[in-house]
Amino acid sequence: MKNNIQASKNILNLIGNTPLVQIDKVVQGFEGSYYAKWEAANPGHSNKDRIALFIIEEAERTGLLQKDSVIIETTSGNTGFSLAMVSLIKGYECILAVSSKSSKDKINMLRAMGAKVYVCPANVKADDPRSYYQVAKRINEETAKSVYINQYFNDLNTQAHYQTTGPEIWKQTNGAITHLVACSGTGGTISGCGRFLKEQNPNIKIIGVDAYGSVLKKYHETNELDVNEIYPYRIEGLGKNMIPTATDFDVIDHFEKVTDEESAHTAREISLKEGIFVGYTSGAAVQAIKQLHQQSMFDSHSKVVAIFPDHGSRYMSKIYNDQWMRDQGFFDSDHVQDPQKVEYIQ
């Protein structure tokens, strides 16, 4: 009897080809059409699955990774999870240096995937020996046969999205996309997608989303890193206190800054109105769209695609936790707390 079972060889074969979903309730009354590239549909629930698989397989192809190699990376959580997942399937040990700004959910998920995790203080300079950048470098130097992925300064980060995410968006919109809105952290997603889309149509506007407390927007406008721009903020995976070379600033037309508070509330709004359970940076992307709409960035012909990078389950102890929101001062006169919807029967 012929075997007709249809199954993927392993979970890595499910990476990519994520859906494009129209959103309308959170942008009700806006001119144009709006879509989300829903990257939580990846098996590791984020767009970082793409770069983890792409970089590791390229390292294997070039002989950089050997059978007993150790993979090391700096991460705010999502890249670490994806690397841990790919490492498990391929048989590598994985060591991760994580910012203390990362949610407990993310840190616990990394451990659950077999990674060794070093949690480093978030609010220190990039060259501080305690920063997660420097800790990862030190571990790399001290660990035999280790390979440092170094996503912030690795062109393969950008190349992964140039070869996969960008072409998917172009095909899914039949080339009709007019604006791409994407949060910029390492810059790999926006740079890879932007580079590909600009090659197809140079009139497409590439919009980067930055955080207050980050240096990216001002660097894009002045080509200077202003350390006075740096101060603590809460959004994970968005913005930077240094300039990643993985970011191609030439393909980005504009940076829009968003606040921690408005991004958190917009993420919750997307989940409640669209039924898409999104993470913090997805909220930031839609918050940027709201602000750009107020600035008359879009018209009736606009076809706007926003990258929704990850899943809301990674933020249960943060933006979906009412106590955390209260502790941040995010429930105020403009954002009244949602009524209690849990009732315990005694």
C-alpha cells in the first residue's frame, strides 16, 4: 500500500510563507487598505525563525558550523527562541545572552527549548561588560568551537528577509503594496524587505518604527549617533542604543517614533478588535500607522502592509497583565482599564 501521509519532515520546513491578513477595525475610517504580515504563523511564533534557519544553514554550508559546535547569540527573546528551536532539531548546543527587559515568559520559553540563558541588565551602555552584547562576545571567546550569530552586525540577517519575506509580500499583494511599516531593531526585517520591494518598485515607501529612547530615527536623519537620545524604554525588540550594520538606512524613507504606553494599548486593541493575538511591536507598528494617518501619509489608493513580528503569548506578564500595566502608569484617564471579565464561582 502506498504511503499517502502528508507530513513535514520536521518543524523547520514550516518556516516562512506566512499569511497576509486584512485589518480594518483598528484603522476604521482611515483612507486606504491595511494588511498585516502575520509572522506569528511561523512555528516559533515570530519572524526570527527565518533568520535563525537561514544563518545556521549558511554557516553549515560554508563549514563554519561543525557537528559539535555551540551557537551563541545576543537576543531580546525571539531570535533566541528561534535559534534554540533550530539548534534542537540540528543537534547544536545553544547559549543566549538576554536583556533583562525581556519578559519572563520569553526567558522561560528559551529554557524550555534547552538553551542556556544569561540574563543581563538592560539599562547599561552597549560597551559595558555586563551588556548582553559584551556577555555574548565573552562567552564566544571562552567557548571552544562556538559560533556567534551576531544578528545586529550580520548581513545574513538582512539577506534572509530579502530572499523570503520581501518576495512573499510582493506576491501576496500582486505588486500593489504602496507602504511597508515595520519596527526596526536589528534592522534585518525592514532592510531585507525594503531592499527587495524597492527593486520591484522604487516608489514604495518603507517606514521604520522607532522607540523614544532609541537612536535610530535621529541617526537616519543626521547620520550621527546622539547619545543624548538614549534613555530606558519598555518595548522589546524595537529601537537600539547603538547602530546595527544589519540596518540599511538607505532603503528606509522615514522613521516614526512611538511611545511605550500607546504601543501597549494598541497591541491590546488589535487583539480585542481584530482577534489577532499580537505582541508589543505589532502594537507599535499599528500605532505608527495611526500617527502617520494623522499626518496624511496615506490616501484612498494606499495599500499598507505592517509586519506583525510575533505572538501575544510572549507578553502575558507584561502588556496583557493588568498589574504590570498599572505599575507602568499605563492605565490613566485616556486609557481606562478594561472591565474585569473573570468571575470565580465559589
